[in-house]
Amino acid sequence: MFEDMQTVYIWIVLAPLIGAIIAGLFGKVVGRTGAHIAAIAGVAIAFILSLYVFKDIVIDGAQAFNGAVYTWLVSDGVRFEVGFLIDSLSAMMMVVVTFVSLMVHIYTIGYMKDDDGYQRFFSYIALFTFSMLMLVMSNNFLQLFFGWEAVGLVSYLLIGFWYKKPTAIYANLKAFLVNRVGDFGFLLGIAAVLMYFGSLDYATVFNNVDKVNNLTMSIIPNQDWSVITVICILLFIGAMGKSAQIPLHVWLPDSMEGPTPISALIHAATMVTAGIYMVARMSPLFELSTTALSFVMVIGATTALFMGMLGLVQNDIKRVIAYSTLSQLGYMTVALGASAYGAAVFHLMTHAFFKALLFLGAGAVIIAMHHEQDMRKMGGLRKYLPITWFTSMIGSLALIGTPGFAGFFSKDSIIEAVGHSTIPGASYAYFAVLAGVFITALYSFRLYFMVFHGKERMDEHTRSHLHEPSWVVTLPLILLAIPSVVIGYLYVDSMAFGNFFGDAIFVLPQHDVLGEVAKMFAGASSIAWAMMLHSVFTLPFWLAASGVATAWFLYMKRPDIPAVIQQRFSLIYTILINKYGFDRFNEIVFAGGSRAIGKICWRYFDVKLIDTFVINGSAKTVGWVSLILRRMQTGYLYTYAFAMIVGLCGLLLIFVYPLK
Amino acid sequence: MSFEIPDVMPALPEIFILSMACIILVVDLFLSKTSRGASYMLSQATLIIAVLITVATFSEASVLSFSDTFVRDGIADVLKIAVYIATFMVFLYAKDYLKDRGLFKGEFYTLGLFAVLGMMILISAHNFLTIYLGLELLSLSLYAMVALHRDSIQASEAAMKYFVLGAIASGMLLYGMSMIYGITGSLDLAVISANAANVSDNIVLIFGIVFLLIGVAFKLGAVPFHMWVPDVYQGAPTAVTIFIGSAPKLAAFAMLMRLLMDGLGSVSAQWQDILILLVLLSLAVGNIVAIAQVNIKRMLAYSTISHIGFLMLGVVAGTEEGVSASMFYAITYTLMSLGGFAMIILLSRKGFEAEKLADFKGLNQRSPWYAFLMLILMFSMAGVPPFLGFWAKLSVLSAVISVDLVWLAVASVIFSIIGAFYYLRVIKIMYFDKAESSEPIHCSKDMSLLISVNAFAVLLIGLFPGGLLSLCLNVVSAS
């Protein structure tokens, strides 16, 4: 169909960018309808072309593409360029990103219809799609970093979309600052890559890992650290910021201050998974450092379990899903640590669908409830919002890992893989992911029961206005519900256990946990069926079932019990409601500490040394010199002629006289 | 003695411009006041055809003609094309300004075309006499253009100063030429270059070089021979200032290059130090004094002086890389300065000259688009990546570093950081200060279009600098 695939790749990134420019810069000219048509058309083109690329690379098995399309500059042998690496991994990411983005674009028409910033919103989300595509399609670290920062910027802009709301401004500042910490590590990691590999190109770096593998560096004297380990951990710190892993997770729950469509797109389905994608992309580096893998695994496991627990005590519908996202990101990270990159990316994909579905479902509920987000004021919405109810149920079932649904295959692959891992920290991680299954089921169905079933706790006015939102809102829900059911079954064989990713992901033979898991199902014609049949005999299935049962008992059968539990275990409840004190700790130690340091620096260094001496001093000197020189410009012809003569004499004096 | 008929083909563009200038001069006599536009159209057509002629006959090989006094090579062709385009833009930018002030006369165009001819001769000079011929033709046209607004005291004063100082500088240039002729025995640049290396008396050589360089430094506006620049820039009608500030810089660069590289390339060690001194003084004075200016035309005049410092930096290196970097700088600077002065013309209207920095206050509120264009131009002049000005600075700096003059590069960067202040101040004034007038900005469609193209060229060539950079390098290394 297309002669040159390179053109296709370029248009995939350009189409959303053009949409963003039209909606953003010419928003007033094209109007609301024009803005959403431009943005949606841009993303739709990107989606269709991504599907074509997916067919080309994955189904037809075309050669992976790796090449530069534009070189900006070459400095000292390092090339700064825009280039694409299109293999099965990026092709899959492109389809997921553009599909979810397209759904969210359509949904936004309904969700934002009364908002003044309609065009601005469309411009931002189309810009986000462009940035995210730049990130996943990159073939070098520099462009990766560009995409990384660009999605961060759009995320910042969107969290603070309602810029008159103080909590939104607080939240976006927080997201910005916390991500700065992660990005600092990431940038150091990229710098280290450049320093030791002398290149920022993925292929060059991966081909030269052997040369760097045994090098050590000593940052603290007499302490030799493996260079690869340092690079991997620094890169992972970047991923911790973007993918909200403990302790850099604090920004994600607050990011829910932004409009719901972006919570679905950016803070659940795509941007926050950039860290996961990046580590999977860097698998040739991470594989060489067991230390880094252990670190990744422990961080991920901690996030998976402890962040899930926080979802149990939240009453804001979006925050529950936000903590669920944190927990699921933890699962993906654990899988990365266990070298089960395939399972991690597989979970990334299934999660993108069902979590976007859950968020958009929550958004639909919020619209119906007239922007009420407190679950205690909901209940019994099933009969008012049948489509939202049904699709949310599918999303929840997929999330908790009900056999047959998408989440089941990806999550069970992760749990099995972690069970087979032998690196330090694996047993802790295994425990955490197992316990996490129960917690996930409990908070998911707590939300589901509180919102859609039980007593109707809203006021009369709200109840009388309850109705299903328009088709632009429900259509994306239905379209997202379909992959939430079937995508796991379709791709578990190839993505988690098969050779879907080919050369895109590299696993050392001794780390190949997914291979070990696959041996369990050896002989079965379809691993998907074997997994489903096998699941009834495994712990995760029963944990999930008991989670649902507990939720049903506590919130349907005996709604009085949660209050009692809350009283009895008030210590635990206080810890959970305070989110383990991370926010308080950051507020006092980091924010307070840096403010104190800042004050000292300001008072002594800035005001006394720099302001009075360096700045004012040099400014005064420059001003003084310029005044004198200006005075010399008298405006009289003879002064000018005289200056020329002086210049002539000066030159003769300096250059000719010494020769005498 | 036989008289050989010279090969006139290399000088075809010059002959064409000369003929057209004469035709326009005559045609203009028969035009009524209302049909003056015909002179304008004819001049623009002349420039466009000149571009076509030069492009059609473009080649990198160098050809000598007129008893070796005239050279046509790749450098000359590229610079000439740049001159035509710059002049075309000047004429377009100036049109409405001149009409509003009753200056829309044929003289502007004939003088302009004669100045273009002077620049072309200067660019193609291969002999001291041709250099002098071109320089005088250019200068005399410019003196007259500055005085175009006869009733303006300021303009007459500026023209007088320019003329007297220019005469002094010409005298010094001639004196230097005669010195060098005296010891090398030739006026031909190639012969001078060959003989200068064997000169026994260095004192006379350097004595000559000093005088020669003063002539060039005056034309470029390098410190301490820069005094005329701010007064003339401010005093001349803006439509003339934009001309003086753009195309002649290309010719002045050519003059510098022809004299020092073609003529005295063999003794580069003798003039390198003098040039370094001029560079440092220009950078220092240009950047520092610009800070104290409240008149934007004066500010841009000092900014020119500092840019000239950078432009000479590449020639200091004395390498092919350096000369091509300087050439790139000259073209780049012309483009940016055209845009900058065009903005001043744009904001002015009948009876009001937008000369003060304060006139740019709150431009963003009055017209976000023009404010954005000015932002591009100012960032580019300050040398902020990815705009064109960044590449120009980067290439001259790397040329200097490659001949181990790192200290000079560092000093230049420091001065350009000081200079960034006054460019950024313009941006600050446009975006953060409150507008003093809420009058909408009127300008004709063609001007609005051209100024947008101009600013975006600065951005786009900055994003894709490879083509122009390699063109400059190719023509320099081929000659």
C-alpha cells in the first residue's frame, strides 16, 4: 500500500501534532467543533496508520525499522537526531496509545461539552498523543528524553487544567516537582550511557554492552560499583518518577484533580506506563545487573501491595482507581524485576484497556452525578446507567483477574513468573503480588458495590436528573470493554510466553522465568485454555474470589461492619488514611528542608554575596562603562574623526612600532 | 600593443543591473506622480531577473576577466544572490514607508540599484582598483540615500557625517593600497599574495595593512571606526537604514575576504592580531553600549557592531572553514537585520516613527503574531538555539577553536551573553509590559506576508541549517 514505510511513521507522529496545532493556535478561528474534528482526525489517522504498521511488523513479520529521519546536529561525534525504531514492541505500544487516545478524544466531546477551555483541552490531549508516540517510537535516548519531558509537560498542563482551582494548581506543582526528582536520575542515567558508550543510539549501546559490562566506577572512594548497575538504577529512578513507584508515587493520586478523560489517558493507560516501556526497551542493559533487577523488583512489589491497601480507605471514586493504578504499575514493575518483560508489557497493554475503561466509566458516573465524586453519596446506579454499569463490571472483572478476562492472563503470568524467579527479593515479591490479588479484588468490588448497588444515597434532586450520558460517552466504554475481555486470550500465547517481541526484548537464559512457566503448560495446544483450566487450582483465583466475597459481605450484606472495623483498628486506619505519612514526610522534610536551605542561601549568599557584589556590581560596572562610552558618542563630527585618528595611531603604535 | 576584447559573460549580471538602472532613471523622468509605482515594479523585476541570471550561470569554478581585475566564482554568485534578495526585501519593506512620507521617488530605486551594482563589483573584485571602484560606487549611492529626506535636519546631518568620515576612511584605504603596491609591485590580488610572502621589509607591509584594514573596518563599522554607525542608522529614514544595515554588510564581508584572504592570505600572521583587536573591541563596545540605548534604531546599530565582531571572527581563523562560517554569518545577519528593521517600519506610520524601545511595549496585546515574529528575530540575534543566529555563532566559534584560539572564543561568548540582555529586554517589553497604545497595526498584505516569511526563514533555516552551511563551505573551498 505504501512504498516507503518511513513516510508512514512520520505521519503517525505528525498527524496528532497538526491536530494539536489547529486546535490550540487556531482554536478561536475553527471553533469548538473545528477543534475537536481536527484533533480527532489527527489521532484517528495515527491510529489507522499504527494498525497498518502493526499488521506490517507483527502479522506480516516485516523487518524491524531502525533509522534516522532528521539529524539536527552532530557534535563531537554524537548525533542528535530524530529517529524511529519500529519493532513489535513499539508497534504494539503505538496501537495501544493511539487507540486509547482516540477513545478518550471521542469521550471528551461529551465530558467537556460545557467547559470554556474546550479547544485548549483538545489541543493538549492531541499534543500528548504526539509526545507519547515520539517517546515509544524513538531509536535513541535523546528523543526518548524529549518525549519523556513532553508527556510530563502535557501532564502538568492537564492536571492544572482548571487553573482557577487551588487544589489543581497544588497537584500539578507537586507532580512537576516529584517528576523532577525522577527525571534528574533519568538524565544522569542518560549522561552515564553517553559517557561509557559514547553514543545515544539504542542499537549502538546494546551492541556494545559487552565492552562496558565489566567496568566499574567509584563515586565514593574505595567503593567500586558496576557501571551497568549504576546506569540501570539511574534510569529506573526516572521510571519510578514517571510510573509512580514508591517513594515517588505521591503525585499520581493528586493528579486526579485534572479532568477525568486525562486521568484515563495519561494517568492510567499510557503516560505512567512509559517507565515500564522504557525498562523493557532497555532489557539488554537491565539483564546484566542482578542488583538492579532486585531493586526494581522490591520497589515494584512494595508499590503493588501497599498502594493497593490505600485504595481500601478512599471514598473518592477517582482516587480509588488511582491507587489501583499505582498497584497495577507495581505489578508491571515486579515483572520487569523478574525479567518477565513480556509479561510486564502484556499487562501494560491489558491494563491500558481495562483501566481506561474503569476511569471513563467513573467519569460517566461523575457526569451523571453532577460532578459528585464521593462514593458515599452514590449507590444503586445500576438501573439508571445500565451501559456504564455493565462496562464497569467488565472492567472490574478484568482488573481482579477473573479467568477468561484480559487481566487474568497478564496478571497470572506475572505471578507465576515471580514465583519462578530466584533473584534476591523474589520471595518477598511473590508474597506481595499474591496478597495484592486479594486487596485488588476487595477495593475493586467495594467501589463497584458502593456505586452501582445497594441503597441509593444521593439527594432527591440528583436522583431525578440521573440518566445515561450521550453516545459519545458510552461508545468509547463499549469499544474499550471489548479488548478488556478478549485481548488477553488472544495474545497471552505469543506476548507473554511466545516469541511476539523477537529481538526487541532480551532475556538471559538463567533469567528466563517465563520460559519456566511455559514448561508447566508444555503439551497444551493453547496456553490460554491451559491457564484457565489450571487457575481453579491456584491461590490467586481463590484470593480474588474471597476478595469479592468480602467486599460483598462488608458493603452489601452488613454495611454497618466497616465502621466497626474502622474503630477497632483505628491505628491501621489512621496510617492508611494518612497514606503512610509520605505526604507529611515530604512536606516537612523535603519541602520544609529545602525552604530552610533556600532561606539561608538567599539571605547569606544571594542577597549579600551575589546580589550586592556580583550582580549589582557587574551590572553597575557595565552600566557605568556603557554610559562613558555613550558620552564619547558626542554627535560632533570632529570627535568621530578624532576617534578614527586615535584608532589609527593606536594600531600603528601597537603593531608597527615594536618592529623598529 | 594589442587590445583584447574581454570576456563579458562573467559580468553579465552587472551589465544587466547597470542597464536597468539607467533605463529606470530615464523612464522615471516621464512618469507622473501617480504612476511612480512603475519604477518600483521595474526595480523589483530587475532584481528578480538578476537572481535568475546569476542562478542560471552559477558555477563553483572561478573565472577571471577584464585583464584579471574581475573574478566570478561560487562565493561571488552566492553573495550576489543574497544581495539581490536582500535588496528586493528592502524595496518591498520600504514602499509604504516612503509613500507615507512623500519620499516615494525614483531616486530611491536608481540609487539603490547603483548601490547594488557597487556591491556586486566589490564582491567580484580581484584588483585593488576594482575594490576601490566598487566601494566608492556603493558609498556615494548610500550617502545620497541617507540624505534622501532633504527637509529633515537629522538626515542631512547624518549624511554629512557619513560622507566626511567615509572620505577620510577612503583616503586611508587608498594610502594603504599604495603602500602595499609599493612593496609588492602589483595591484592584482593574486600577484600581491604571491609577492607579499617574499617581502623583506615587514614594517612597510604592516603599515600598509593597518591603513587597509581601517578602510575595511570603517565600511563594516568595527570599533574604533564605528562612530558613524549609530548616528547614520538613527538619522537616516528607516527605509534607508534597513538598506544600509543589510545588503552592504555582505559586500563589506566580501571586501574583507578579498583583501585579506585573496590578497594577503600568504601573510595572514601579520594581520591576524590586528583583526583580533578589532573583533574584541567591536564585541565589547557593541554589546555594552547597546544596553544603554533607548532608541531601538541605535540599539540595533550597536547590535550590528557586535555582530560585525562575530563576522570578522571567522576570518581571523584564516581557514576555509572560518571564511565559510563568516560568509554564513553575513548572510544570516542580513536576514535577521532585515526582519528587525522591518518591524520598526511596521510599527511606524505617517507622522510617527516607532523608534523608541517603549514603542514595543505590550506588542503582544496589540498583535500576538507580530510579537511572535519579533520574538523569533530577537532570539535569533541573541543566538538562542534552534534559531538561525545560534548556528551562525556556533560555526564561527568552532572555526576559531579549531585554530587553537580558545580564549578568543570564550571572550566572544562572554560578550554575547552580555549582549543577550538587550535582545531579551525587547521580548520582555513586548510580552510583559502594558501597551501604551491600543491602536491596531495596519500594514499592507505583501509586507505582512514578507515579514512573516522573513521571520520564519530564520526559524526554519535554524531547524535545517545543513543546506546553507554546506553551500557556503562548498563555494569557499572551490575558489
